[in-house]
Amino acid sequence: MAAVIILGQAKPNIKLNSQTDNGLRYDCADNLMRLTLDEALAVGNQLEVDAINSTQYIALTPSRAAQCGYSMESDPWGNVRIYTSLLGCYVINEEDKSFHTGLRLQIHKQGPIVMVIHEMKETCSYTSWASREILCDRNYMEVSNYVATSDPEDQGQDGTDNSQINTIPGTQSASRGIWKLTFYTPEPVVMVQREAEEAGYGAMTTHNRLVMRSPYNTAETYSEDVAGVPMEVFKVSAYYMAPRGLTLVNLAAACPTGGVLFTEDLISWHIPRRVTPLLDSNIKILEMHMGVDGKKLEKSEMTARGYTLSATDFHVIIEIPVGSPDGYYKSHAPDYQYHITYSVEPMLELLWRAGDTQADTRYKVLFPITTPLMPHPPHITDDTVPEDRMFSVHVGTFLHDVELRNITFSTGVLSVDACNASGFTVQEHQLANGNKSFSLQVPFAADVVLKHNPELLVTSYFLPLIFGFIILPEETPFGHTVELVSSQQDVVLPTITGTCDEKFFYVYVKYGNQGNNFQTVIGPRELTPDLAEVYKLQDNVTHFSLTVPYTSPDTVYEMIDSVSVKARLDLLLLEPNNNWKFNDLSLSCDFPLATTECFSNGTMTALAVKVESVPKLVPSWLTLKDKTCKPAYSDDRFAYFTFSADSCGTTRTASFNFFDNYMLYENEIAPYYHKHSKAYTSPMDPEYRQKVSCYYLVNGPETLSFRYEPRHTEPTAETGSGRLTVRMRLSQDSLYEVFYQAEDYPVVMYLREPLYFEVELMESVDPQLELMLENCWATPHEDGTSLPSWDVIVKSCENLDDSYVTVLHPVVSDARVAIPSHIKRFSLKMFTFTKDEEVLKDQIYVHCDAVICDVNSSKDSTCRGQCVDPTGVRAGGLQGTNGVKREQRSADSLHKMMISSGPILLLQPQSSL
């Protein structure tokens, strides 16, 4: 028992203790006095215990406590019991009947320097003294013998040999006292009382008793095996000064230090039935009692707790179930693993009578027992319901001295508070027996959850955890690893959609629920960052898009005709680790492509395209009928031919095939197989043939000479094959880079806001053609012939009568414009039609007559250039129902067509014109 003790931190106490108002309670337990401190009083504080000796306070250090008959026991949560022997040094003894004890408790509060002092004084009565009383406490052995004081002539009940009575030489005092002590180890060691006390022994006399006390494991004690039970033995002969002379008294104590057997559920404590170091003859056991914490138990109390007390020929046996309510469990963590122990302090009290002297001996043992470490790995209950997409785990059970401090996830360590703040649910669950468990819930979508796909449509969710616990009050750490796995068929694969316009494939990939963790293969190639930049990749968290020209090397051509090519783009999404196919798309579209062009000077051009059905075709090997007529240009996909109508084996139809002043010229493109080539070795390879045809108009009586000799005249003809398209678009600004699309109409504009129009000749790559705007006008209706109308361009020039000023803008070559002569641009300011200062309709449509001209011809005035002579051009203003009819074009121009814009709405109408 220490003089200064730091008590543990507060934890729920599973034992019930009666308390006084101040948390202190005295109990008289036969030859012991017990003082109990409740945890609420002592927990977390520093406790000092002093014995009160009259007006003095004697600090009870561990050595002094053992010497003077004091002991203390405390559990880890602050419950304290202090035992005082009624024969202790500082107990006031009234004729061995009434005993007055006093203790001073000094409790130092932690935090602010505050000390609380309790002085406890109590009186206990005890008269049932046996001739010899032996007390085995946790820190000392005590023996007291009865000594006679009335008649020194009589033989004492304790077997005092009166023949040994002598006077001490040189002494005059007749007072009682101890003169000399002989210890047996078992060899004799002689000390006077002062020397014995300096060695830590206690020796004293009371009214009728001689008392000796020894700590365990001193130089004058020894160990002995008694009936298989190890015992500590203390033997001494005391020369005692009685009133009539010197008396020799033999005293002995033997206390068990072992004899405990453990099973998982039961503690068996064996004490020798015959403690031979204490006996000289046969004995008869008169009484046998069991108790706990120094207090005897009635048989009914023992039965209720499951305790048994029995005797065999060799042992007295006490059996206590592990977990009984008089003990307590404690957590431990050796090697970072969770273990528990159970501690209890049983008491055995025997009363026996010696057969030879008929003297009685009361033998009391207080014996604290703690089980060996018992592994107690936490039980893991996986309560995860995959449909809830939430990991749920229950960990337990633990004793009440365990706290959850943190949890280690794959991303790091989080405290319990941080877990809850992160959206995880951590809860502590208290059980009825005082134990506890913990639960954790983590969504599948949390970043601490690891995921992988064992199958294409299956996701395996993996949550590795380390629960970090501490044991109080020592704050000993330990951990427990948990791994949770749940699989679900919940994979949503990415989807692919695509569209086309006249030049591009547009591909849209929408991510599934796995994000963009896939490999994209476009045509034969993986989509690398460089290739993605070429195809104008745009992406966000939900999807990405690509814009792929149909001329890309990653497309394939399926078939061609005279005006278009059918191209296909193949897109494949692959899982990179297992090479699973997530999705694919094969998008085929027809794109405008003039494979044959016929010119008025008799020149013919042809474009041969390598299609998918002839994978081994080498375009450079293609020729016309005349094998010497090879491509003017070729690459791995195209071969471009240019030749005259009277060369390269071109044929003209026989005269009976003439019709409607036209005649037909034809040639054929086919591969020329080299004799020693390895490319075409199989007769099963598909054959490539592409016909080239041109129709030429015959002018009146003139005839076309068809021979391989130089000619003096050339046929006059229009283009006989191909498709020419003209479109009008409204630009969003003056840069002509971004245009309104069909879905944007009607476009809303403010009054007098500029409108920027572009008219473009599509599909043609012939620089000899030029687009001209002959007339442009506005109407309030979609029909270009409807009235009223307003002229904005007249005879290819701006309308000089237009106060809103139409402006023709020059077109130069840039990244988008390859042939500037194929595009015309103009602008005007937004207006509306009114009558009598009232708006007739709050929208307008713009229409144009577009003419496609041969730059080498000047017969048609329109084809001489856009507004080459603007002088005096007047539109005549607003046209009504009797408006001026627009002039018809000459038949010398190549093509003429009318095009119109979509509706343009006036946002805030004001008076116009």
C-alpha cells in the first residue's frame, strides 16, 4: 500500500457499493476494519493516506503499512478499499475488545491546486478471539497468540513453557514487553525488538495478546510447498516479559502464494487442509467460511453468486465463476491484440482445534486473484445490405474501459469526430451488462472505398479498416483490422451516339457510373491526347465529344457514286485491364463528293476512292483505260485523274445514242497489276472498276471532232455531273466564324442591329466557278415572292435607295475559306415593315438570287463581277402588289437559284423606314 496513489479515470462500475453522502464507508469485518472510497470521490485524483496516532499523522508508506497492519486495494476505475488490522500499530485497543481506528485521507484534485481532507475515525468491537489468530493479507502476514496475565504460575493456553520464565539480568522493571526474537529461516536468527522493527517486522503486545507481523519475501521468511500449494512461512520465538518473569512464546504464520487453477469459466482456489508449518498434531476443523473483499458471505449469498466452498482430504477448495459480480474485468493489449482478465479477492476463514492442546486457531486469508490474459478478439458482424449501397459493420464486444479513438481508411486516419463530419456514421452502443460495441456505416460512393470490376457488369466494393482503440485509464492502444467486401451487378456502361453533317462525324460518349476509366479506339488507333486535340475533344464530368472529318485516316469508305461517298467511323470503348468491350459504334453517313467534273474546255477530272471492299488496293496503281494515264496525284486512299475528253482511251457514244443535243464521253478507272507484284496474288480479290462519264451540249450546227489530232475548236458545254448546293447563313458577329443553326431560328434582334449574311457555294472545289448575288430582298413572309418586299441588293449591287445601307464585305482565304470566290458576304440593319406608322409584321425573311458563273465567261452581265458598275442602281423602294417584276437572267449564265434565310424577329419594335 502506497502513501501516494494516482487513481484511475472514471468508468462505469459494474459492482454495487453502498455509499455515505461523502463517498466514504466504514465496515467492521471481524478482526479487520474496512474503509471504502467510492470512485466518484477519488477518481482522477492523488490520494495520500495517513494513520492517526493520537495527535500525530503517520504517513503509511508501503513498508510501514506492511509492518503495521494496513493494506489497500484499488481497481483501475478508482474504487478503493483500505483494510486495517484491529491489532495494527496505530489502533487504540481497549482490553482487546474495543478498537478505535483513525485515518486521514488527503485528496489532491487535478487541475487547480485543491486538496480535500477527510479524517475518518471508527470503532469496531471484536471479542471472538481464538487462542491463535493468523491473518494473511495482500502485503503482510500476522499472527497473534493469547498470553495469560492473571496468574503467572498457570500454564497459558498458548502452550507457554513456564519453566522458561526468568528475569532479565540487570532489569528492574516488571512491565510487560518483548525482549528478544529468534527467527527461523529455518536457521535461527536472533534480533532484539528494535532490530526486528528496523528490519521491517512488527512486534507488540496488547492486553492479552502477543502480536508479530512480517511482510512477504523478507530475509527471515521462507517458502514451502504444502500439499502442492506454495506457501510463505514466518516462524519466530519471542522472549516475552510477563509481570512475574520472562516467558518464551513460539509464533508462526504460513500464507498461500499460489494454488489457483483456471478454466475458461471457473477459478478454483486450493488451500491446504492441514497447514503443516502451523501444526504439531492432528486438528479438527470447527468452522469454514468464504468471503469476498474481507467480508464473510452467507450460504444463500454464495449460492446466488455460484460460489462453492468444499473440502477434500488434502485441500479446502473455493470455486468462483469467471465474471462473478464481486470481481471485475480489465482490458489489456499485449502485442497490440485485445485480451481481458478477471480479478476477484476471495477470503477463506478456518477455525480448527489442535488435538493435543485443544487450542483454537483462526486462519484468515485474503487472496486477490487475477486470471491469466484471455484473448478476446472482437466479433465482426457485417450488416451490409448491398441494395442500400452502404457498408454497415458492427464491432464488439468490449469492456467498458475501451474507447474507439480513430479509424484508419485507405486514404488515412480519421478521428471519430472526423468520421462523422465526413458523412460516415460512427456509434457507440452500451449493453445491459456494462460492455459496449461500436458500429460504422460508410456509403459505397465514399472515396475511402476501393472499387474494381471482377466481371464486366459487376463492381466489387472493398473497404479496408483498422479500428484504433485505447484502454483506459492507461491509454494503452490496440487495433483491429476489418475488411468488408460487397459485390453488385450495378455497372452502367458508357453509351455512344453519333450524327453527321456534310463534312464531319459528330460522336458523343456519355459516361456510365464508372467514369471515364476506359480506352477509346477510333478506327484502328487508340485515342491519344494528340489525336484528341486533332478531333477537337471536348469533355466534362459526364461525357465527351469528338468531331471527326469524314476524310480522316481513321474512317473507312464503304461505297461511292458520282455525287457522294458513304464513309463509316468505328468507335470502340475498351476496359484497359481486361480488354472488355464496354460499347462500340459504327456510324455510316453519305457525304457530298463530286468524283467527276466536266469542264467546258473538254477537260475531265475524276477522283478514285479506295473503299473497304478492296482493302489491298493501292490507289497509285490505278489507271484509265490507257494504262499510261496514271493519277496526277495519289495517296493511300485517293487517286486524282485529269485528262481531256479525247485522250486516255475516252470513248464517245455511237451516233444513234445522241439525244437532246447532248453526247456522252466515258472512261474507266481500274488497277494496273504489275506482273511481279505481291499485292494481288489471289484470284478471289475483288475487282475495282469506276466509270467516268460526262455529258456535253452540242451548240447548233457545230460538230465536235473526236480524234487524237490537235483540234482548232473546243466544244461548248456545261458541267455534266456533280451536285452544286448554295446555302445562306446568318453569322452571330462580323467575324463570320459562328453561325446560327437551324434550331436557333427564329433569331431575335433589336431594331437597327446589324445582320451579317453569308452565301456559300458548297461541295465544289473548282476555282473556275464564282458565286454571284444577283438580287437580294426582304419580305415579312417565308415565301420569297410574297409582298410587300424591300430590295437590299439589286443587279449585284447595294440598293442606293436603302437608308439602312446594305454593305458588301470582301472575302479572303483563311483556315475555313479555301476558295474566296465561292462565298459572298453582306450586312444590313434590322428593320420591319410598317404601314401608316403601324408594324405590319414583327419579323422578316431575307432572300437572294444566287448565280454560279464560269470565271472565263463574260456573256452574262451578272457574271462580270459583284457590282462592277453600281452607278444609277435603284430598286424602286418598297414593292407592293403591283411592284416591279425582277428581271430574268440570260441563258448564258451557268446556274441560278433562290435561297432564303430563316425568320428574324424584332425584339422591341419601333417605327421603321
